[in-house]
Amino acid sequence: MKALVLLAALSLSPIYCQTPPTATVQMVPVDKGVTLEVLDWGGTGRPLVLLSGLGNTAHIFDKFALKLTVHFHVYGITRRGFGASSAPEPNATNYTTARLGEDVLAVIDALHLNKPILVGHSIAGEELSYIGVHHPEKVAGLVYLDAGYPYALYDEVNGALLMDAVELRNQLSQLSGSLPSDPDKYFAELQENLRRVQKEAEQQRQDMEGVPAPPPGNQIPPIPFAIRSGQARFTTIHAPALVIFADPHDLGSFLKDNPAARAKMAAEDARDTERQAKAWERQVPSAHVVRIPNANHYVFRSNEAEVLRDINAFAATLPAP
């Protein structure tokens, strides 16, 4: 679980594209008072839409997208709350997984894209999975770029602390309202989730032992916090999927001044990432799971050639639009 905290930290540290702008830009309305920045890099072939990770904009793909234009017409979406896109108040409804997924669908409809391939990095896995569960007919396939973590697929064997804690919060909130229609079922599920959260919290505590605490005031900003709080549980996916993991991750300079803590982090990262890859193989047997050893979380940068090859091979298996 600590490895997922590391990925969250990496995704909250924006990496800005250093190449000159190469895409045309338009603002697409998706909700009342909300417009999203949509990039169009051009290209020929079936449409392909890129979704960035938390803290980034679609411009993170400026270089990578050009390599995709050989076979696809490539677009990118900057999600609400970031870059030039609108940033509505980070409340309980504006940044849920469903809301963010519907934003992507609104762009697909506005641009009249016929069954695009959706390619998402990191937290964008939640938007991919929302569409893959609720509207698989809208897409040809889904590509997860180190994006297949619990926000994209809930591991039914090992659970996920953040997801289960959010579910527990929702269950407990029902106690302040009307009595549940089926009290026996409600309290049985509540007790089961309490045990699950307790077990996962203990694992998290053990994982954090010996690792330096973050500096004071290192808080998650309101919009990323709202996105993480609005996650949903998906236990399977109904669209063709290519799931690429950096397994294990290249941790870069993280904790290089503390070799013992770094080694512990690396071991736990390898454990958690492999568990998640196996969850996909177990729960979505139709998915094609790829492991790229020692790749960066920004796998489309650290291992560009491999990722391009895998996307092209995956697209070749999809029915013509």
C-alpha cells in the first residue's frame, strides 16, 4: 500500500512538457459552466484520446502524441481543475469518478469521435474504468499507462485502504440518516469492512515504519484531494484493455540518502504492483497485462518505444470502427 502512496506523490508533482506546442487547442463545454481544454495533434487513422495523470495537463503528451499520429488521429483532454480547463469548487460532486468519466464522454460526443481508443496515465485509470464499466460501447479499447491501480480496479483479494476507508465512511454516514431497510445485511457489511480497514491500516503502519515522514504542511491540494475522495470501486471491466505496469518501478532519486528506507520502499512497491497486475489477470482475464521492469511511473517517457509498440499491437487486435 505504501507504494501507492509513492505513486500519488509522484503524480502530484507536475512534469511539464519542454517541447514547443504542437497541437491545436479548443475549449469544449462538458457541464454547466465547465469547459475542458482539448488538444488535437492531428494524424490519420482511428481516433485516440490521451488522458493525463493527477497534477498534469494534456500537454504532458506533446512529444509522445506526435509518435502516435503515424497510426492514429490523436487528441488529449485536460481534466477539470487543471491547466486551462475550468476549475469548479472541489465539493462532494464536482470531482467524483463518475463526473470525470462523464466529462470524457462529453468530449467524445462533442467531437463526434467514433469508438476512440482511450489511453490514460496514472489516476486517469479511474476515468477509463468508469467508461469501461458503464459505457463500453463508446470506445474501441482502453490503455492503462501505469494506471491500473485500485482506483481503476479494486483487488477483491487484497483490498485497498483508501477505497475501503471511503466505503466505510459512506457506510457510517448512513447511521445518521434513516434506518437501513435491511439492518442485518447493513451491519454485516459494516463489520466486514471494519475488519478489512483495520487489517489494511495495520499493513500500512508496518509499511511506513522506518520511512521518513513528509515535511510539515505537505498537504494534498483541495482538487486532488476531492478526486481521491471521489473514487469508486470497479471489480471488472467490459471493454478490451491493455494494462501496462512499471513493475517494479524505477524510484529515481527517491530516498537515495536513506538506503535502508529505499530498499524497504522498493520491496513494498514490487509487492503492491505485482499484486495489482495479478488482480487484473484474475478479475479481467480478457485484459492484456504487460510488465515493464524498472520503468518510471511516467512509462510513456522512460520506455517510449516499448509503450508505442504495445499500443500499436493492441490496436491491431481491435475491430475496425
